[in-house]
Amino acid sequence: MTVKKRVDGELSLGRLPPLKIKAIPIFAGFAAAVGPGVVWAALAQGSGELIWWPYMTARYGATFLGLLLPAALMQYFVN
């Protein structure tokens, strides 16, 4: 494969059409990069709570709710 750099800001890679070379965007900050991932993880964890805890409570009774607090605390450290 031959790589030829042109003067007009394009890069030619063999038979592919030339790629335009642009500047790298400025980093928006660590909080902006991590923020969406934290929201997604919270939604993923919350959806499991909405599905499984009502099912288990309905199936095994209200005494099963006693495991809710220890399980939620353990899940915080595991996740």
C-alpha cells in the first residue's frame, strides 16, 4: 500500500479516495468525557433494580426486602 501526502491537506491511501486532514478538536475536559458514561452506568444498574426486585418480592414475599439494603451496598462496590 502506498501512502502519498498531498500539499493541499489530503492523504491518498492506494485506491481509496483521498482523506482530508483536519486539526484535532480541543479536549472538552475530563468531566465532559466521563459524564455520559456515568449516566449510562447508573441507568443500566437502575433498570436491573426495577425489573428484579419487584419480581423477587412478589415471588418470595416481603421478607426478601430485608436483603435489599445489603445487596445495594455490595453492588455499589462491585460495580
